[in-house]
Amino acid sequence: MQLRLSYEEWTRLRITTIGSFDLNKRERAKLRKQRKPIRDRERQARKHAQRGALPRAQYLARSLARTQPWKPQYLPVHLQLAASDLIEENIDIIGVRKNAIAPFW
């Protein structure tokens, strides 16, 4: 009795004690060598993810060197324009007239 397993069935069933009929031992070894680096990379990626490692793009987006929190944050242009209009009207940004003693509200 012969099983006559094709390579596809052979790999799907994970049978290693007998070979497939459509590929000889050398061809199976060649395919195994081609698949090994792919499997190793996937395994390493899973291990890194389990340890909490972030993908490079995500890491750079969160990094302090990229966000530079130590630098002063400037107002957007529309708020700068609004602030300059208030100053021109002789009113401080917090609502106090520059030459007055008490707030105007």
C-alpha cells in the first residue's frame, strides 16, 4: 500500500517520516532552506512584540527627540494675529487695559 502524499499534503499534515512523491529529498531540503529565514523573521517579530518593542515609525513618532518638549511652544498664526490685535487696541491679552489700574470687565 502506498500513501502517495503530494508535497502540499505532506506539509499540511506535517508528516516527516516519509517523503512526498512529487519532490525528492534534495528538493524538499531546498524548499525548507528557503522557508527558514522567513519563519525566523516572523518568530523574531513576535518575540519583539511580546517584549513590548514598538515598530520604528511608532517609536519615532513618540520619541522626545522628535517632539522636543523642551522647546517653547509657539502660538498658531491665527492666535498670534488675535493677540496682536488686542495689543494694538491697548488691551492686554488677559483682559486688562495697559494704562488702567483695574480690569475693564
